[in-house]
Amino acid sequence: MQLPIGPMLPTVTLMAVGAAMYLLREIPMRLMHAIGWASTVTLTVNNDDPCFDWLNEWLATHSYAKRARTLKVETGRDSNDHWTVSPGYGTHWFWDKGLVIITRSVTESKAVSWKRPESFIVRTIGRTQGQIRKIINYANFVQKQADSVGIRMWIGGCWTRLQGKAKRSFDTVYLPETTKNELVDCTRWFFDEPEWFVKRGIPYRQGFLFFGPPGTGKTTVVIALASKFGKPIYILNLSTIKDDNELLMALSLVPQGAIVLIEDVDAAKASEVRTEDAEQVTVDKGVTLSGLLNAIDGVAAPEGRLLIMTTNHPDKIDPAIVRSARIDKRFYFGPMAKELPIEMATRFFPDMKPGLLDAIAAIDKEYPAASWQDAFMAVERSGNVEELAKEIAIDRPVIQPPRPPSGPSLVMSVMKAG
């Protein structure tokens, strides 16, 4: 039986034309994608990488930021205005030694985090990476010229940027000159000589332990070192990390050339001294001693970072944590030696208040830097030099040096410092 083609022909023709038009509609889009792929270079930067902050700082200072119609404001970034504006979400086209196309986007995520995942997609015209590399290098340069130290803390499973600290000159760190020089020389040598480690088959890592009573300047020195060498600080709070795997992941995401700071390491359960019949400190959850040791210098431990631990109670730290090769230098921070309060007073009071030197000389005990700082601030507020002796003696007993942690063949620098 022959089918009646005539009546069905219009329908078949319409279906064929529709299918052809659908396919043709894809051609311009595919053609545009092909042209874009062949004529542009694309870079994606997520906000869990420090480069995201470099680009954000660069965009905020770029002339285009004053012309952009979509903006994003961030507070606590500028020391004068306390806020900065940078191009916001969306696509931005501008000229910077060539056409630059930047798309800033945010991704909704079900993961528990204190910040929303953001990204920059940077496109430049051409088939070479030269322009993008120049942008990244310049953005890094802009970041290093900033008047603050970049600080990140491990929060909610990622490194979250915190408000930066004002850069601290070593001239405002009140230590004996020999101690300052030792700190600076050790740090400079580590960051400048990675090849020395490679040639000798030594893991490219270095660790410092700063120990001593509160208020003696341990954290201040960390900020001063970061300021002097233009390095970011990555802060780890061991008590907030859920397990050993998270600790290892956190350290593996720290970029080379950074300073990792673990403050009050003695407060972490994993760092407690083991008893004679215990091989391992066990906890219901959190970081274990074994996990901490492996993260510091195990097979999977990252390299290229300076690890600094601080503690007020070095005798509470398990010796395995501070042994040689994990901690290379130990520095004791105690009360300020006699000449250092005078150095601090000269900086606080350039014109030197009458009677202040005599008031300092009359104090026959040694106190930490924080106590002297509070006392000088009291003198400034009241305008009365007599406040010095009253303020510094308020509930501040004389500091006795703590027992240093044990450890074989470890170089140790004991100092009176502020």
C-alpha cells in the first residue's frame, strides 16, 4: 500500500527546516567560542589563593576602578579612608597595555565556610601569556608595596584573609642588637638560599620557637619579620582544626615564602607532654601529636615556609615537637634589659619629658615590654612623669625565666627582649 505523501510533505518540510535552524543557531556560538579560544589567553584565580588578593588590590588602584559601573566595597583595607572600592561582580573591559577582560563571579556553595567562593577570570587578546604574566607580576608588586602585612587564618576549611597589620619596623622592636641581627640574618638566609637546601638533600624548611612570659614581644617580632621581608603571615589555631588530614591540607595550601604562625602551641591538646606509659596523645577529635609531627616535617609536609611557634609554657610542650630539624632556633623572650626602656622612651617621647630618665633609672626591677609600653602611655595621657612608677608596678611581678624545652643538639638564643 502506498502512503499518501502529499498531505505529510508540509509537516516533514517544517520539521526539517526547524531542525536545520536549530543546528544553524549553534554555529555563531560555536564560532565565537572557537575565535575566543584561538585569540585569547584565559586565567582563572580563586579567592583561596593569595593571587586573588593581589589582583583585587591592583584593580582597586587601577584607573578603571574610578570608571567602573559595578563596584564592591571592602572595609579595613586602607589606613586613611578605612575602605576601598574595586570593580564588582560582572565582566569588566579596560585597557592596560592591551585589552583586558576580567569577570568577577561568586559561586554558591553548601560547604561550611566563613566566606563565599569568588573567582577572577582574566582574559587578554593574543596567543601568548606575556600580558597576563605582567599583570600578575605587577599586582604582586602593588601588594608588596602596601603599608600592611597580609594576614590569613585557617577558618572553616580555607585560608581566610583578615585585616592586615600595619608594617612594623625593627627599630620599634626592643631587643639587643645582637639578637636583632641574629633573627634577621637567619630569616634572610632561609628565604634567600633555597638552593643550599636542595643541593644537600635537606628539606627546605625552618622553624623558630619563641618562648617566654606574656607581653614580652613574641608576636611583635613575627610582624616585624614579615614586614622586613615582605612576607604574609598564615595563622593556625590547632584547637579549631578537626583532624590530622585538615591540618596537613591547611599547611599544604600555604604558599612558599610565607610565615606560618602557631601561637600558644602549648594550649593545644596534641602538644602536651606524653606520660611514660603513653606512646601517643589521644583525643576524641582534633589534631593528634602524630598528625602534628607529620604535618611539620613528615613525608607529605610542605616546604618553603618559615614556621614560628610561640608559647608561654615551654615545659608543657612534648619534646618531639621542638627537637632538631623541626625547630632550628629557640629564642627566650623575657623582661627588658636596663638600656631598652630608655630606647623605648626616646621613641615615645622624641623631646624627652623632663625627669623621665630619672624616673626610669629609679625603677630597679625588670619588666616586659608590654608593661613599659602601658606605663609610657599613662605618662602621655596624664602628662605626669610620676605616673611611670605607679603604672608599671600595678600587679606585675618580676618575671623569672621559664625552664626551656628539652631537645638534643639544638642551637638556642637566650635573650632579654621586648
